[in-house]
Amino acid sequence: MYQVKIAPSILAGDYAKMGDTVRLLGENGADMVHCDVMDGNFVPPITFGAQMVKSIRPYTNLSLDCHLMVANPEKQIELFAAAGADVISVHVEACSGALLKTMKRIRELGVKAAAVVNPATAIEEIFPAVEFADMLLVMSVVPGWGGQKFIPESLKKIETLREFCLKNGKGELDIEVDGGINEGNVKSVISAGANVIVAGSAVFRSENMAETIARLRGV
Ligand code: DX5
Ligand code: ZN
């Protein structure tokens, strides 16, 4: 029904050579590059900003999928658009009521817009974004760190969201899931209705990146 896309997260990559890391992902069959942006405010760690996206842009033609785990994301979107982001995802919890305005602005800049919902947030919070979204992101771990355990309650949220999209004429919308996904649980995530799979540790800890990416996609 949906094309399954694998978006390895460079959170787990080597920051000293991120260009090569991103090129490697493309050579090993990744569909997108998931860029986990953290500001030390919305989440405790700090990773990188738009400058990193600008630097890695020339190393890949894959879609740069920028997950903004930042406070006041509306202040960042022009910078990420200029840096070459293909998708910008903003958290419901960080937009304090301006989620739709922020998503519309992302689209005005020619970038795909996505809304993100945290594990503790009810999935209904993201429903208003469906109309203006190119993708929806359901967090299956508490944002901030890679290598965490998948939160099983996420499956029900994914099902409910996919059902809502289907009922509202947006059945083809990409639903991305981020956190704790590996070969052991990816099938349940996809059958729940997700089709874009973020994987950091599972890909970067793998002995054979290409094989792991293919297995996550289910081929
Ligand atoms: C959390 C990050 C992680 C990361 C995936 O803020 O968004 O979910 O991308 O990490 P793994 O695949 O190692 O759980
Ligand atoms: Zn992420």
C-alpha cells in the first residue's frame, strides 16, 4: 500500500566526518537522511544546527529530513530551508499554538512540512496538522537520545493516526516513526500504518549497513 522508506538518523553518526557518513548512507540504500537537531533547551542534548545541514548537502541527493527538537522552531525554518533541508519537522509541543502557521511557512519556503508528536502527547494533538502536512512523525521514544527502547504504546497511536488520515482523504500521507526501531519490531511498526522508518543505532551499529537497511525495508 505504501512505499516503505528508511531514514537512518545521523544522530548515531561520526560528527567528525559527517559528509562521508551521509554519502555512505546513500551508497548503502537509505531513502532519506534523518537529521536530529537538538538545541539543549527543548531537549537536554545539543547536536547541530542548519550549518551542519549546509555542510552535508553536497554529499547526497537523498532527502534531508530535519527533525527540529528545538524551542521556537519558527525561528529556525528559514535557516534550514536555506541550508538545503527537504523536510522540516516541528514538534506540536514546541509550537505553542502556532503549529499550522509554522507548517504553512515551511511550505511557502518550498520545503516539505511535518508535525511531530511526543510519546506523552495525545495523537489527537496532531490531527489539525494533517491538512497542511507532507508527513507526520510519531516519536516512539522520548526525544533527546538514540539507543533507547521502543515504546510499544506508539503502535496504537500510529494506527489511530493512519485511520484518521484515511478517513480524511489523506490516506497517502507519509507517517514516520522515530526511536528504538530495529529488525525485531519494524514489521509491527509498518503494519500499524507507518511507512517512513527512522533508525539510528540499528543502522550504525550494524556489521552490514546495506543488509540492515534492506531488512528494515522488508525486502
Ligand atoms: C531521539 C532521536 C532518536 C534517533 C533514533 O530524539 O530522534 O529517536 O533519531 O535513534 P535510535 O534508532 O538509536 O533509537
Ligand atoms: Zn529524530
